Amino acid sequence: MRRAFRPSHRCDKYQPRGRNLVREPKLIVFLVVLLIPSALRAQSEGTSISAPTAPISTGDLSQSYLPATGDLQFSWDRGAAGGLAIAEPSRPESLTNFEGVCGGLAECACSATQQPSSALQLQQGVRGTGSNPSDGGVKASGLIAEASKRPDRNLDIYYRNRREFSLDVGWHPVNIPFIYDFAVGDSYNETPLKYTLVPIIASLRWHVTNVGWRWIFRGNMDFTFSGSITAIPRGPETHYYSFDFGIRRNFVYRNWKVVPFFEQRGGAGIINAKEPLGVLWAQGQNLTFTYNMGVGARYNIDSKYSFSAGMNYMHISNGYLSEPQFTNYGINVYGPMFGIDVRLGKPHHASE
């Protein structure tokens, strides 16, 4: 006998729709007449009649949404009293063979109570596919952080063994005492003779380190080998030629086009000294030494060209070699300095 069921608003619960068989005696007699031949045929042939108790939904529903009792199998057998007995229902091993049974209103009711699989797949794609639910979020956040982190373009400009040609021009009209007078025992006095120096310095710049260190000290070092011609528009002497060696610290921050620096230069040169010719307060001999100290900033147009600007202090003296015949007065001036740098050789592409 097949019982009639109708689906409710959920797939996993069903309610019987048929009439109460106890209150319909005519219907009971009619059913008994119809079932007797079937019972005799089932007994002789040893067959069984099975039917699912309720439609089974398809789609994206897992087995956790299926009825708890599964499919009911009914076997007919003749009891000792000659009547009919219904065997206990048994749960099948798998319910996957009944896909496609649910349809119509039942399928609509199931889809209304379940989340669409496409939405689940989309949610899983955002969260990730790891076994741990937090793995997806960590991977996604890592990818976002990696995408948002820009590469440091300065690594293609400041790197070890980079070679540059630089040309610096200064204008130094301000006269001051020798800044290291405390080390030689002088009293920071100035002479009445004033100078203005215009240094023109051509240099080969060699970067000897990659970008290193941290915080405000992050940067690299470069060496400078220079030849300079210094014009003297104000003062008894007229020119000064020298060879200088220098070192510069570039403070390189991530992706900054403007890079601060601090540098020092020192060397030896020749000046047309005038004190031996009787000019008071002038230089005592032709062989002299020079010292430069400056601060500034370098602006990188691209990986090949850049220009710089800053302040530079310049000292010229003979290191007391002219004494005691001629006094070593020296020249101490400072002023602005401007320069341009050009990369020599092929471009460099640094890997992060």
C-alpha cells in the first residue's frame, strides 16, 4: 500500500494528507479486496514492494537535510493468524540513487530555505579554501598587503658600484673664523681681508655600499674623486687649483625623490699666494690644503639624472708650513652649492 504525502514548507518534514481509515469502513473493504491478490502474488513469487516515504530534494542540499528515517521498505508476509503483517522499516545505506525525485513545489520550497550554492562558492572564494577558516583571511590580507606595498624605486639609484659624473658650482661670499680653531688653540678671530670663492668641482662619484641601516640612518655611502678650479673674484689671490677626495652619506628613504646628504672633502692644491709679495693678511705660500664640509639634498629626476643643492663650507690654508717666515692666515668662507649628477654605464634593476 502506498501512502500519499504532500511536502510542507521544508523538505525534511512531511505531514499525512489522507483520510482517517478507521472512519471509512467502505474504503477499508475496497482496499482489502484490492490487496488480497497482490499479497498472494507476493507470497508466491517472494517479491517485495518498496516506495520512498517522501520526495528527496536535489541541488546543493547535503544529506543532513534529508529525512531522518530515509526510505521505508515494506515486505508482505502472511502471519500465523492468516492476516497481513508489515515489517519494521529499515534505512538504506545510501540515498544518492534517489536524486531527481524531488520536483515541483517541493523543489521550490527547498530552494527557498537553503542558501544558493553559487553564493556559498563565492563566500568560500573570498574566505579561502584552507582547512582552517582563518587561513583564507590571512592569505587574502597578505595578498592585499603585498599588492599595496610599492617597490622602492631608490634601489635602482643608490646601489653598490654605481658610478656617476657630477659637476658642482658654488658661490661662497660669507667669511667666518676657522671652525676647528678650538683644536689648534686659536680664538676664532677673523682678518680684515675678505674673500669670495667660486669653486667649480668635477667629480667621479662611486657608490661603495647598497642601501642599509634603519630609521633616519637608512642610506648608502659614496666616494668622490674630484678636480676643482676655484675662482677668487674678491681677494688678493685670483685662482686656486686642487685635487680632492670626499665621502658622502646619502639618507635614502623609500621612494623619496628628494634625498638628504652630508659630505666632506679634503685635498691639496696650488694658489697664487700674495703675502710673500707684501700683501698683508694674504696667503703665505702657493702650496695649500683645502677642506670642504656640506649638507644638502639631491633630487632624482630618474635613475640616470639628478641635481643637488645645499650649503658648503670651504677652508684653504698652508697648514702652518709658511711659518715663521709668513703667517698662516687661511681662508674660511661658506655659501650655496649646486650640482648635477649623471649615471655612467647601464641602468640597474634591483630586486626587492
